Amino acid sequence: GNYVVALESFEEASKINPSEQYPKDKISELKKLMKEEDLENKKQQQFDDLLRDADGLYAKKEYEQAKSKYQQASDLKPSEQYPKDKISRIDQLLSDQAQAEAAAKAKEESYQKAIAAGDASFKGKQYDAAKKSYNDALAIKPGEKYPKDKISEIDGILADQAQAEAEANAKKAEEQYAKLISKADASFEQSKYEESKTAYSNALKLKPGEAYPTQKIQEIDRLMQQQGKVDEEYKVFLTQAFNAYKAKQYQEAIDLYKKALKLKPNESFPKQKIEEISSILDSENDKAAKEQQKERAYKDAIVKADNYFNNKDYTNAELQYKRSLTYKPYADYPQQKLKEIQKILKEAEESTQYVEIDFDDEVEKAKYLNELAKKYPEGVTKENYNQSGKKIKVVIVNRNGIATEFKEVKTSYGTFYFENGQSISSTLFYNKTKE
């Protein structure tokens, strides 16, 4: 208002004295001031409008829009603290709101996860696991109806199952009781009192108030007391039988086990031992029979060997003595006779060395025999002569142009036989020199 009055005064003065510069300068200055004042007023008005709008939006909790208005107001008048404070407050509120929304989202996700786990377990009839998951969901959101309803439903199912299980267990216990009583009765009839008493006792555990198994146990106790003497005598027989068995007195052991069995006919142990020992006896008898058979074969070989030896047929004697050793490998007699034969044969070998033909190789041997085949006729040719106190028979067997030379040498040590210079048995000699 003051600027307007002053402007009018300077304009009046300028009209009175147009050439005066000072009024003109003041007029220009005043107009400039008035323009600035008008702009400031408009700015203040815009600032006030922005704050009013911002406060309204803030009151309605439209914080993002309110923040934008406060920011515009602060841009108009940066020195004003109010919009800055409101912006800081809104930032805090928005941060709190974001955190609250994140927490709410996480809570909802946890809730839905627990519900999903509960539903899956419920579908799979894993009711304990399902109930735990539904309780977890309720802990997150206590007011929710769905998990409460599912827990109630599970409680009903579990109660039904428990009742069914109890009924099944009761039925099973009844069946088991009947089975035990049947087993106990059967054992009692067979005088297996310990076994019977155990079965009756187990039946009583299932039905503690039952009179029948109690009475049977009392009866068994009386019978077992009476049976004490029988048990003692039975044990004595078993001990004696065992000692006889250890001493390899098998028949006596069998007789004692039979006495034990007579006291307790239903016991399987004496029966098993009787069978076992009988088998051992059979085996022993079989072994003895085999030993007798070996003894007979041994003696037979010795008799044959002695006959050959006495007849100076040392080759066959040696075979039979060796045969006897297959039955009794450690027998002294045949071993001594074999040493004796070896000694005789060695001495005979030394005295008949001139009879044996020692060829350098097969070619020389073949040449010698080929000459014999040319020299002697087809068939068997025999020649006899004496040399150095020995009777020598030479037999040339010429068949199909192939000659074989056999010799029989009789000495004071015995008779020896050769085929092409190699020692052979008498049997082989006679078989090969038949006409």
C-alpha cells in the first residue's frame, strides 16, 4: 500500500517537473519493488495452496501424493522447515509401511505354506503331521477358521482310529490269550511242565484276573515238585551216558540213554543221542569191516609175493610187495623184502651185464634187429648155451620180417628175462615167445 502512495507522489512530481531525473528513478524503483512484492505474494499463495493440499492428502494417508506436494512447496520456499519435516515424517511412515507390508506378506506366505503342508499331510492320512502344520498356521494367524476346523476334523479321525485300534488290540489280545492257553494245555498234556507254565504265565499277563491259568500254574507247581526225583534220576542217567560216550563206550552210552528215555519218553534229547551214537557205532563197524578187508588184501599180496620170491621170480615178487604197501604203507616186512630184492637184482645185474645189449641209439638198435631178421627164419627160434655157470636160453621171434631177441638167464640168484636187452617179467617173456 505504501508503494502505491509513494508511486503516485513521484508521478505527480514528475509531471510538475518532467526534466527532473530523480522522480523518474524512484518511479522505476517503486515499480520494480511492487512487481517483486506481487510475485512474492503469488509465491506465498502457491506455497500455502500446496501445503493445504499436502496436509489434506497426508490426513487421508495418501503419503506418496502428499510427499510430492510438500516437495513442491519446499522447492518454492527452501527456507521453510515445515514441508521438510513433513517429508521426513512421510519417508519414515512409508518405510514403516513397507516393512509392515513385507512382514504381512511374509506372515501370509508362512501361513499359506503351513496350510499347504497340513493339507498335503491330511490328504496322505498323516494326521499327526497335518495337525502340527495346522497348529503352526494358527500360531501365525490365530483367528483363522480353516485350520481350527481341520484340527477338529483330525481330532475326530484320531479318536475313531484310537477306538478302532483299541478294539483291534483287544481282539488280538483275546486271540493271543486263546493261543497261549491252547499251547499251554498241549504242553501240559505232554508233561512239558516248564513250557506249559511259561505259556500260562504269559496268558495271565494278557488277562491278569483269569482263574483258569492261575489254577493250572498251581497244579503244575505240585506236579513239578513230585517230578523232582524223576528229574534227578534222569540227570544221573544223562551224566553217566555222556561220560560213557566220552570214553567211547558207545553201547553202554546207548543203554544209559535208553534208561533216561524210559523215565521221560517225550524227551527228544536221549532219542537224538541214541540215533547219533548208533550212527557212530555203524560207522565204527563199517570202518572195522574195511580194515579187515584191507588186512585180507594185504595178507593175500604178501602170500603171492612170498611165493614169487621163493620161486626166484623177483619181478613179480616186487610187484606184489609194492601192492601190499598200498594197503599198509608203513608195514616193515614188505619194505624189508623189497630191499632184499633190490640187493639180489643188483647182484644179478652185475653178473648178467654181458647179456644186456647197450645200443648207442635207436638207429644202431634197428640195424642189429634187422640183421637178426635176415639171419633167422620166420617164426620162433630157440638156442640154449651155458656161460660162466649160467644157463642162457636165446629166443628169436621173427614175424613179418621184424625180429625181437628174448633171453632167459638162470643163475644161482634166480631167473631173469630180457627183451632186446631190457629186463621184463617171466609172464611177459612166456607170452611173447609162444610159438
